[in-house]
Amino acid sequence: MFEYAPAPESREIVDIKPSYGLFIGGEWVDSLGEDHHKTINPASEEVLAEVAWATEADVDRAVQAARKAFATWSALPGSERAKYIFRIARIIQERSRELAVLETLDNGKPIRESRDVDLPLVAAHFFYYAGWADKLGYAGFGADPRPLGVAGQVIPWNFPLLMLAWKIAPALACGNTVVLKPAETTPLTALAFAEICRQADLPPGVVNIVTGAGETGAALVNHPGVDKVAFTGSTEVGRMIARSVAGTRKKLTLELGGKAANIVFEDAALDQAVEGIVNGIFFNQGHVCCAGSRLLVQESVADEVLDALKRRLSTLRLGDPMDKNTDIGAINSAAQLAKIRELSEAGVSEGAERWSPACPIPDRGFWFPPTVFTGVAQSHRIAREEIFGPVLSVLTFRTPAEAVEKANNTPYGLSAGVWTEKGSRILWMADRLRAGVVWANTFNRFDPTSPFGGFKESGYGREGGRHGLEAYLAV
Ligand code: NAI
Ligand code: MG
């Protein structure tokens, strides 16, 4: 085994202010309330900054600013809106190293991922939807589709800036204005994005950022001046939002949890499949709604796949997310760590067998080792509930029909993966899997041109691609 020398990314490039206000009407303003919250680096528990927790009155100001801006923004020709969105995309590229460092500090994800996955996808999303802004009449929604108005958007902490891009880019391209609330544990890149809006000379009020927790999110989605609600997060909160929006004229899209099956057939290229299993569940510490958290492996190759998987997991490096060699970073919060621990303990007490590689855990911060459960039954909580952590539940199957039945035996339906050398089997499986995305011989691949979204309790509506425009147009 080689020893790796430390390869830390420098944090010199980011300038974190000690405290932040709200971004409303193109200006930084103080909250009307007194509540503040410290955002920390989950890898060290160091306080990074203090942010305001917006009150109902703050949310009202932001919605009013967005309403005011809507009149002129929606009246601009699409080609003019495109110029602003292209400018935002280019600034994101120019500042990508700074944004990647900031994301890693606030979220705990490895710098390698924020630098090589999150940031390129964020820029790509803005470039892609900038390209649509003057072509909406050709998107299949009528000759002159109209925007909805003010979009209230609530996003989670697992891909903070990427989820912002998924929400804001199509909204602006279609001529809407937005009020966005980032998650309480990861507000910093959204606040940096507010600065980027200023740098791009985006007209005041087109983008407003209000920080806060669930109450702020609820005030936003319940505000009568909001025409469209977009939410990514837990199924529990998604359900509450669906209930509160029902009966109003608000349009709603929900992107919720998942419990995806990653299905490996005996004829698959097994070494490649092992890499796909690792990427499927250990990417971003498993804080991924479409994570391949249930491995379904054909019984005839189960031992071989598990041996190879365990060997591979023993080479993963857990630790300082700012180190460029790190594979597994910190768990985003103490609360999420407690949830992962609780479900893992349930796995043991329900009779599954737990395995983790020997792996030193840092003293400070929130950490969980990569974990594999074998002997998992479909009734176990670890096979049914979203753990949202680096924990894989392994089940076996004998026939393709059994694989389909087990894969679909979940209230969720966001994604699935199929590993086989047979093209016909890929198509046969994709036809039968009840999931919004089916990856074949790959996993966790994203592209702004490709629609993403769920079946069943994973939510409704699509983000990305031409389909993603529909959520922001009056169609
Ligand atoms: P959450 O659903 O509470 O938080 C997501 C966002 O919703 C945050 O911005 C939060 O402030 C906001 N929010 C909370 N309550 C709200 C309300 N009543 N009205 C409007 N907005 C509200 O999720 P949390 O607690 O961070 O994570 C719990 C579990 O949810 C995770 O363990 C995971 O299983 C799942 N989750 C799924 C995500 C996904 O990408 N599908 C993302 C984050 C969490
Ligand atoms: Mg944080």
C-alpha cells in the first residue's frame, strides 16, 4: 500500500464574512427578526459564519420584491434574459474554485466532488437553460408560453449550489422571478450566488435569497403571493407542502426521497459493477436522493461481488474533505449522523450482518464509516427506509422477474441501476422498473439535458431537460 502525503486545498480563496443578512430586491438587508444561526463546518465543528433566520415578514418583503421585478423581467425578450443567465454561468465557471471550497467547508463533501462534479454541473445547468430562454416557443408548450410569476423554492443541504441551479436556472429562463430558501446547515454558497447575481447586473428582485429553517420555508410556500412552489427534501415535509398547497392555484413540483435498487446480473462486468456500486452509495457520503442504497445481486455471483466490494471499500479514504485524496467526507450534521446511526443499529437488531472496513475516524466533526449490511430481508427497516448515509443494504435474487419485483417493492421510485452485458435485458428491465431514472452499466450520472424526477413517494414533476421547463410555464 502506498502512503498518501496530505494534499490539502487552500481555503485562502474564500472570503467568508462573519455574518450575513438577507438578499432582497438586489440588496443585503437585515432581518426584521432577531434570530440568527451559526453555520458550521461539519468536518471540524468550526463556526464559519452567522446567518439570519428570516421571519414571515422578511419572506413577505422578498415575495414583494420578486413580484415587482416580475413585470419587467417577464417582459424582456428571451434573448435578453439569456444574456444574464449566460453571464451568471460564466461567472460561476470563473469563480468555481472558490465556490467549490466554500461548498466543501459548509457541507463536508470532499473537495474532489465539489470541484469535479457539483461545480461543473452547476455551470452546465445555467448554460443549458440560458440556451432555452429565447427558444421557449419551440419547446412543445405552444407558440408563446408564459411564465407563472413568483417561484418559491426550498432546497436541501446535500447538493446546495447544484439544487439552487436546478431550481433557479429554468425559472429565470422561462421569465419567472424567485425567492429561494437554502437549507439551514448549508446557506453559504446560496449567499455567494446572491453576490454573483449582483456581479452579473441581474435586475434587482429577480433572485431573492432568504435564509432560515423550516418555519422560513413554510412561510415561503404558504405565502399567497407565490405562484409556483418547488421543493427538494424529505418525503415528510413534501407531504406537508402538498397538503398546504392543495386547493390553491399554486403549481407544485416535489423531488423527495428514494431507496434505489442497483441490480447486478451474473453476466455483468463485475469489476466495473463494483465501481458503480461504490459510486452509487458512497458518493457524497450517501447523501443522495437517488443513491443506489439497495444492492440487488444475482445469487450466483453474490460472494464474488461482495468480496471485491469489501476489498475496494478498504481502499477508500475517509477524512478531511479539503484533502484532494479524500473519498468520503463528513456527515452534514449531527442530526443526520444520529439518523444514520439509529437506522444502522436497527439493521443489527433486526438480524442483518454489518461490515465496515478498518478506518480511522477523526476526533472532531461528524463521521460515519462506509458500511455494508448483508443478510438483509425486504421487511428490514434498512431495506425500506431512506438512510441518506454511506450505508448499503445487500439483497440477492435468482431471476430477472424476482429482481424487478424486489426493486419495485418500495414506496419510492426515483432511480434504479442495471448491470448486465445484454442490451435486451437492459431494455426489458427499464420497461418494468418503476423509477424516474434507470441507469445502465453506470450510476449517479447527471446531465442538464436529461429530465430527473420520481414516481410514487419520490415526488412529481421533472427537473432538467426540456421537461424541466414545463414546471415554470403556464401550460
Ligand atoms: P427537510 O425536508 O426537513 O429539509 C429540506 C428543506 O426543507 C430545508 O431547506 C428545510 O429548511 C426545509 N423545510 C423543513 N421543514 C419545512 C416546512 N415545513 N416547510 C417548508 N420547508 C421546510 O429534510 P432534513 O430534515 O434536512 O432531512 C431529513 C431526511 O430527509 C434525510 O435524512 C433524508 O432522508 C431526506 N432528504 C432527502 C433529500 C433529497 O434530496 N430528496 C434532501 C434532504 C433530505
Ligand atoms: Mg454548514
